[in-house]
Amino acid sequence: MPLSIATPLLESLPLSRASGARVWMKMEAMQPSGSFKIRGIGHACERYRADGAQRFLSSSGGNAGLAVAYAGRKLGVPVAVVVPETTPERARRLLREEGAQVTVHGRSWSEANAFAQSLKTPQDAFLHPFDDPLLWQGHATMIDEVAETGLRPDAVVLCVGGGGLLAGVAEGLHRNGLDSVPIYAAETEGMASFNASIQAGHLVELPAVSGVATSLGARQVCARAFELARERPIVPLQVSDREAVDACLSFLDDHRTLVEPACGASLALLYRQRIALGADANILVIVCGGSTATIESLSRFEG
């Protein structure tokens, strides 16, 4: 059994009405680990195990770490995850339930990541959350599945944190002859490292990131994400934390599926009519998921 599944491609009448175009949802929230991350991380873990890895290491307490833990459990490979002190107890519990050894270290992801790297032995494989060509190859399969249905989107909407999803979707579009299809890349205002790099014309590391969409909290996107902005049409857009959370709650009402604010940033572009392509356009939105969001955390947001 593959580690990831072929997810449904569903037409959304509520999002279509809101955006004024025909919207199709790639339902990555239905992946067994809870997000699209298992596509690329599962692909990488299978490759690393075949190469003899005896343990998987990760430094993510979010969707990437959960994907590594899930892959390790399915492949019978031990998993160690280092998370920063800011990682919610819910995320730590979910990692432990998947069988991962969880270590808390540092006040930020960068500190946790440095500590995780120091633990690596020659028998270990380190799974980066977003900056690995193996991940992009795995993520690209979601576009292969879309192409197999015969849908040729006029635009793709997704969110950008470190840029792994962007790189994977772009690779999938390329290998299916869809290089001209624009990608609308959503960030929240406090997490907009991709937009900062585009505006500066070079890779920029933000001094800090803040906001509710913690899965977008990379201070700098991977180099591949920045390169893609020079190779193909990509439109960076920003939404507020409030807009992202409201989109999650609307999506829950409309589609009975709970997603995190990072995904809500993408959905907000459609609910808020930020993309004007016309009624005949087909828009593909990557409903990327999120395992750590709860109805309570969204409902009590006051930003």
C-alpha cells in the first residue's frame, strides 16, 4: 500500500459562487497523515529506507513531522522528532501517537532544527520539511492525478510557507504540459517571506514571522521557490490572519472539512474574490489540510 493516497478532485459550488469562477478542490486534507506533506515525505522516506536508513529524523512539530512519523510507522523505521518549546501539546501528542520519539528543544524551529541535525548519525535520514527535491517529486503527483481526470486548470491556488508545495505543484504542472498556468501563492501578512523575496528581487530572510498560520512560518523560502517566480507565472498575494481563519470556518460549514489557517489563506483568496478570471475559468485550489487545527482554536481567534 502506498503511503499517500489519490485524493478526490471535487467541484465546489460555494467557492464557485464566491469567486465567480468554477472552482475545483484537490482534497489533500484527506491524506492519512492529515496533509499533502505525506506525498513528498512518504516518497523520500521510501527512498531513504531503500538506501539503508535505520532511523528518520525530523525537526517539525507540524504537518511535516506528522508525515515523517506516519511514514516511519508504516515502514517499520524508528522516528525521532525535535520540536521547539512553542509546539502545542496537541501536536506533541499526535506525534507520540504515531510512535515517534519527541524531544523538545529551543524556542524556535531553527534551534530545534540545529539540534536535530546534531543528532544525525550515518545510519539516519534527515527529512527537511520543504527543501528537498525528493519532496517536490512526491508533491507533484497531485497534479498528475488532476491531469488524469482531464481537467486543465486556468489557475492554481495554493499557500506558501517554505515553498515545498509550490515547488511540487510547479513540477507537476511542468510534466503535464501546463507551464503557462498561473499559480496564485497565498501568504498571511505576518508570514510573507515569499512575497518579500519577490519584492526585493533576491532571497530575503525575515527577521521574524508572526501570526495564526504557523505552518507558513518559514523566515525564508527555499531557493527553488524563488527561482520558479522567474521561470513561470506566479502571483504572490497576502491575506490577514482574520481572513484566513474566517475562510477556515466558512469552509468547515460549506464542506464539512476542518483545515488549518495556512490552508485558509488560499481559500480566503476565493471567498474574498481576490482572483478575477471570469465565469468560464477553472480554478484548482489545493486544500492542503492541517492536522493540528481544532474548531476551538479557530473559534476563539480574536485577531
